[in-house]
Amino acid sequence: MPIKAKWIPFTHVVVEALSIGEAGVYEIGKARGNIVLYIGKSDASIRDRLRTHKKETKFRGCTHFRKRRTSPDDAKSAEDRLLSAYKKLHGDKLPPLNKNEPSGDQWKGILY
């Protein structure tokens, strides 16, 4: 199931205004059409991860993001649940900008 939060503009100004040190998961994509292009996590700072993505060429077409706070210890399992749900809805495919599929034990116990 996708993150249940409003899409936020994926701009430098908005990303810089985020809280520092907030762990959690996030989706980057396009609000128009509710299109998720990337699912990620940070066990330290969502803001720092989004700042990094803003500089990456592959994210240039992305217009919005949404996030959900988690404990630092739960960020990885929350990301795995989001990826698993996405794959279930999209014929076993990852979001287009996710290139590294978790393997092996990382998927154990996740509804798929």
C-alpha cells in the first residue's frame, strides 16, 4: 500500500525546509496521476536522502514526493513493505527508478 500522505512539491526550497534527522520512508514521483517512480528509506534523515536525489539526473522528471516517519530501526522493513506492495500491484515490477531489488532473506515474511 502506498504512503497515505499528500504529495509535496519536490523542490529545493521544500526539501531544505524539512526537519533534520527524521527517519522514515518516502516515495518520489508525480502527483498528477499519482505515479510512484521511486521508493526509498532513511534510517537517519529523509531530508538528506531527498537532497541527494535532487542532485541526481535520474530524478529530474520527478515533481513531488511524500513521506512517512518511522523509527530508525523500522525504516528498512517499512521500505520492504512498500516495495512488496508496489510489486503486487504492478505485476512483480519495481518502481522505474528503483534499480536494486532486495534479494533473499530481505523479502522473507513480507506479504507479497
